[in-house]
Amino acid sequence: MATPVIETEGLTKIFGRLRNPKLAVDHIHFRVEPGQVYGFLGPNGAGKSTTIRMMLNLMHASDGKTLIFGEDPRKKPDILFRVGSLVEGATFYPYLRGWDNLKVVGNSRGGFDPTRAKQLLQFVGLVGSERVRVKAYSTGMKQRLGIAAALLNNPDLVILDEPTNGMDPAGIREMRQFIRDLAYKYGKTVFLTSHLLSEVQQTSDRVAIINRGKIVVEGLIEELLNQEEQLEAEVGSIEKAKTALQERWQVAASTVPNEHNKLRIKASRNDTPSIVRRLVEQNVDVFSIAPVRQSLEEYFLEVIGDDSVQPNSSPLPIGGTPHA
């Protein structure tokens, strides 16, 4: 069995141990296998960035540990040379050109390879902008340069924390392809956080959802989203349809933008005749009804519900090259 690329064992972070202690990450366990794109999701303040910083040995863990390629970075820090990361936004010297910033990063990791840097600028779409000072870059351009910098040492593991921040829709679409190429063309393992759940759904193999410092769900996307059947109905009146159906079925308005007359019903395809009959009996117009797959965004909101945490933490109870 292959060694996991990332494995956390009871990873925990407590801030302010002596006064008003806060439990930010609560004994979490997960593992990322080679070649996976792994989505790490949660609301703001849930513990995502804190977890990444502990994984990269940028922050001391209060308890537990992270193994990277089977090694503890606290005991064997050189293992992190196999990791490239973009964490909490790209930061560069603003008065240096993009190319010179890449030089600084490369030299800090054992040497700068101009040929690889040119290839990466092509990969992230910054050819022609590398001679411009970074202070003139947009947020999206800085993110692209940050990704190039993360890949300079040809890492086996790439950690991307909100890589699409500041990008327009075209850039987001390109980023989706970057991530796919990293994993499926170049054989990298990608650990990804993003608030764009539709993008995570299209790129990731497996996800974990963290809330209030705890992992509440973890698994393959296909399995998580296929756990229950749903129907989507387009009706003349959402409220009348809800009233007609809610005694027997769980119903909710569709979360799809601009689809105000669509209803999601937790029911199987076999229930379709009964549902249509009930709606017609209650004088509700039915324009269409069909099975539909739950989206990752819908699943996320269902799992998190009203229990999401916004800023900070929970109170602690006192007591490369393509493969050939």
C-alpha cells in the first residue's frame, strides 16, 4: 500500500492557553493519497488555514502531528522541499519584477532554473508580464505568480489556499484546468481550499469539511453526493407546492440562481407519479419534474447548516515534467 502524501493524526491547535484559551483545530484526522486532488472546505474561521500552517511547520501544533510522505516535518524539515505552497495569498517584493521575485524564491529553495521558470510562466499565463514590477500586478496576476513560485522546485505535493482569489471568470476557468493538469497530466498531489465549491466539485476527487475546528464529513465526492436521491420540479407556485408536499416529502426551494420556480424534493424517481398527482390535486401547475444530483454547494450547506462559525475559533471549555 502506497504511503499517504499527507496524514494527520489528532492534529490540534489551541490559542491563548493561559488566558481565554480557544480551540481552533480539534484533533483532526485525514489522509491524502498520491495523485489525488483533495478539497479541504469550511466556512471562514473554521480552521482551514491554521491546519495548513501546522502541516507546513509554519505553526506549532498543540497536540498531534502531520506526516508528509510518511515523515514528520518537525523532525525531518527537508521533506518540505518536496512541497510547493500558496498559503493565504501570494506575497512578493512589490518593487521587484515578477521574474526577479521568482529568482528570489528559487534561490531560497536551493537554486533558480531559468528554463523551468519560463515554462511555469507559460503554464500560468504570465508570459510578457514577468518584466513588470509586481506592484503593478492585479490580485489575480499575483496569484498566478504565486502558483508559478510554488511549482519552481518541481514539488510532488502542491498546497493551494484559495488560489482563485482576485481572478475573473476566465481566470477561474483556467485555474480549474491548471489543477487538473497538475494532478492528471503531471502526477502531482494537490491539496486545495476554495470558497468556490462548484470549482472544487469539478476538480477534486475527495473532500473534507471542517467546522468549528472539527472534520464533520470526509469522503469521495461521488459517494457523498450520491447518498440520497432528489427530484427537481418546476411549478407554478413554490409556496403552494411546499404546502402540498411537505407532509410526506422534504422539500426546499432550488438554490440555482434565477430559477425561482424550481423545487428540490428528497424522493426517488419512483415517487414521481405520486408527487405529480398530489400537486395536480392541489391545483399546482407542474411544468417539469426530473431526477437531479445534489451539488457540492448544496451538500456543504446541508452539512454545515446554521452551525457555521465566523471569525476566529471555538471557545475551549476550561477544566515537473509530464509522465512518460
